[in-house]
Amino acid sequence: MEEKQLKINHSVQKVFAIIENMSAVESPMSLNDISKQTNLPKATASRLLYTLMTMGYAQQNPKTADYSLTLKFKLLTNSTTISHDIVSLVRPYMQQISSELNEATCLSLCDKQELVYIESIDSQDNLLNVTQKIGKRAPLYCTGAGKLYLSKMTEEELDHYLAQTQLVPLTDQTIITATDLKKELSKVREQGFSMDDEECEMGVKCVAIPLMDQQQTLLATLSVSMPSIRASSEKISQTVEVLKHVTKNFCL
């Protein structure tokens, strides 16, 4: 019996042409640039990009309309070194902070409007076991680190996020209205750090600061988690001071 001759799927070829070109550059690309680099009509490129976006492998900046690959895609490829590189750079700072405060620390990234934990160090008394969080995801609106990402959004981006996100109360402390969340984010912008006041998990408070690149773009967040019984106003102030002091000359 004669074997059926297999044919090349040209749609797959076109998708990978887009992915290869986007992964070859370090900055977001416009639809026009993607079309030129891949020799694809804009309509075709736009349709394929939309498919990648619905699957979580590409994202579009609502302000510039430029496209880029998401962390979800990068974590499936050799680009996982991006997270490994960040971890190797930040971990010594995390160790110093945990040592000075005797509390747990976490390093997080934002992917597809969710927080992703990529590294953590438990508190010395092991009262909080945060290492189990590595690889886990959490909402932006109820986490200290997540609020930092929301605070960096434009008004248009934030409204888009709120339109797509249900503010589900994870605890009695969770902020569940857009008005209250916007007030909280305004406070975050003013003070330069963010807090999770038992909003994600009862009995746990968290203080987070941003880690910026040379263009002052927020790339990652560093947070300290502690049992609420230890989270006095003095301890919170000390935590903010230590976080800012240890990372004052750090730039991703």
C-alpha cells in the first residue's frame, strides 16, 4: 500500500517565522516590522499574532501596539536563561535581606497579567515555607508584588486589566472594588513600595519593592513575607528600609 505523501503546513511555517524574528530582537516589534521581516502580508501576520496572543505566547502593548513574546513562551525555550539570569543576579541580595530581617523573601515576574514566583528563601525559623511558591502563579490585585506591576500601568492599561479581571476576595482583607484598588495603587506610586496586608493569605503580610532596568522599566519584584504576628509598624518600616538600602545600587 502506497504511503500517503505528507505536505508541509505553510501556516505553521509562517507562525515560526514570526516567532523566530520576534525572539531575535530584544525589543517589541511593530506589525509593520514583523510583516517586513517575515515577508507576510499585514493581515496574515496580524491574524497569526492574535492566535499566539490567545494562547498566551505573545502580547501587545496597548499604548504602542507593538508585539513581544511572553514569559510563557520564553520558559518553553532556551530563553529560560532569562529567569535563571535574574535569579543568579538577585539571589545574593535576597540572602542578605533574609539574613538581616530573619524573614522569607520572594522574587517574582509578571506574565500574562499574573504574578509568577521564580525564586524564594524561607525564613530562618521556617515559620513561612515560601519555597513551595516557586513556579506558582498569583493574582496581581491582592499581592504586594502584583500591585507594583499594576501601579506601573497606564490608566488605559489598568482599565483594561480591571475589565478582564474579577476581583475575587481571597480573604476578608482583599480589595474587591476598582475604586479602592486605584486608591491603593496611587499610594504605592507615592511611597515607592507596596504591601499585601493579609489580602492574599490570612496571617501573612508582605512588603514588595520594584527591580528596574536601565530604562527604568519594571522587570521583577522583590518581596519580604512575614507572619502577621511579627508585622508591627516598626517591623514594616525596618523591612522597607532594608529592602531599599540593600538594592539601592541594583539595576537589572
